[in-house]
Amino acid sequence: MSAAPRRAGVAGWPVAHSLSPALHGAWIEAAGLDAIYDAVSVAPEAAARELRGLGARGYAGVNVTAPHKATALAVADDVRPAARAIGAANLLLFEDAGIVADNTDAIGFLTGLEAARGTAAAEDLVLILGAGGAARAAAFALTQAGGRRVVIANRTQTAAEQLAKAFGAAAVAWDRRTEVAADAALIVNATSLGMSGQPPLPLDLSQARDTAIVYDLVYAPLETPLLAAARRRGLRAVDGLDMLIGQARPSFEAFFGRPPPPDVDARGVLLAAMEARA
Ligand code: NAP
């Protein structure tokens, strides 16, 4: 009798919209693995119990998406440093010794940024808009290397202050975002504004530096009103898709013990999956 395929997935609520199964599925197929990566619907009422039980259901590990990233951290026996610093886990591994929680969103964030930055020097002043999970991953990634001034603006000021304190950054009032954006070398939208069904992020880029990079972590839609405005202004615009790919790569390696095959056009796979759903 042959062994069961190695199983991994993405756990969230709702989760049917997740693009991760399409990407991991393409990697599994190209690598010729006997493996499955599927979407696991985990209702909020019983999230801790259900996440803990996934190992017994045969999962080697799962990515964790909204709204369970904090719960994922709480159910782990072993929390890796990135997940601890960010205060959330997007990756759970069900090992013999217990449940391991990690966070690959910061790696993903840097993947997207590096693709855009090219040979330009590291940004000196960075404005992060938002103070939720994505903003925490961005702040962690940007402050790790040092040498940057990171400023956080969030609608709820106390959340911006808490995040700034955790990562040695500064917090400014939400109403001052356009003023700070004028001096920033990198402007990051880590709010949910600009997502399908949400209003656009109100930010005036007319005074932004000509060399500024505008990085929107939103990937549905790919071209947010903010990125469209950045392009009109002649600025470098980065969408959230490379972050999604960048967080998925180390997850795949953790689940299946090998990096994803490099010859797969991950961006093309995701664009096709988005197109199929439109
Ligand atoms: P989250 O933890 O729920 O945080 C949402 C953030 O958006 C908070 O800072 C919130 O401010 C702000 N916000 C929501 N509605 C707002 C409004 N009407 N006006 C001003 N601010 C508002 O969500 P998250 O997990 O950080 O995700 C944020 C975005 O990043 C989402 O679009 C998500 O898809 C994207 N993301 C992308 C990737 C990727 O791989 N590309 C990974 C993770 C997340 P308050 O604190 O005031 O509520």
C-alpha cells in the first residue's frame, strides 16, 4: 500500500478566495510531488481547537490567514522569533515534538520590495500606513536591518503608537500622512483600504519625492487606486503579489522539504487564478 500524500493547506475564514492553493498546487505539480495543498475552512468560534487538530487530520502544516493569525500563535508549543516579534503566525507546522508557529510575511514583504528597488539604496524614511498584521510584518522587516527611520500612521492612533514602540519607530497622526509621505522614500499601504469592496486609501502623492516607491500590500485588485495614482505621478509602484509569492516560498519548503521549482512563473499562475475568479 502506498503512503498517503503529504498534506498542507491554508486555514482561514472565509478561505475559498485564497490564492495559495493555486500557487502551491502549481509548485507541487511542477516538482512532481505526491502532495496536496488545499483550503481549510476554520470557523472563528472553535479556531484554537480546530487549528490544533489539523495535525491529527494529516496536515504536515498550514498557512494561516485572516482572522486566525493571532490564534495560530497562541496554539503553538514553539514560537519562532519572527512570529513572536510580529505577534502573529501565518505558518503552523505539526511536528512530533509539538506545533511550531512561524511568520513568513516579513520575508514576503522584503521579496516584493527588493524586486522594485533594484539597485537603489535602502530607503531612509519609510511611511507605513496601517497598524494591523501586515503593518507589523512590514515594520519588523524594515527595522530588522536598521538604518531607516520608520514612521507609522494609522486611523486608530493608539495602535500606531503601540506598533511604533514595539519596533523603535515613530507614530504620527493619521491626518498627517500626506505631509509625511512628501518626505518618504518608501510609502507602504498596509491598511485594507483599496481592497475590492473597500474605499481607496486617501493619500495625496502630488508632493511625493520623484524617486519614492509606493508599495501597496493589497493584491485584490492588483492595481489599486493608490498604485494607479503613483504611476500617473511617475513613481515606482509595487503591488502585493510578490509579497504573497515571497511568503509562500519558505512555507512550501517547510511543508515539503524542498524549495519550490524555480521554473514556475508564480506571478503568472496567480494572475491566471485571479482572472478565473473575476
Ligand atoms: P488587519 O490586521 O485587519 O489591519 C487592517 C488595517 O487597516 C488597520 O490598520 C486598520 O486601521 C486599517 N483600516 C481598515 N479600515 C480602514 C479605514 N476605513 N480607514 C483607515 N484605515 C482602515 O489586516 P492585515 O492583515 O494587516 O491586512 C491589511 C492589508 O494587507 C489587506 O489588504 C491584506 O489583504 C493585505 N495583506 C497582503 C499580504 C500579501 O501577501 N500581499 C499579506 C498580508 C496582508 P484601524 O487600526 O484603525 O482599524
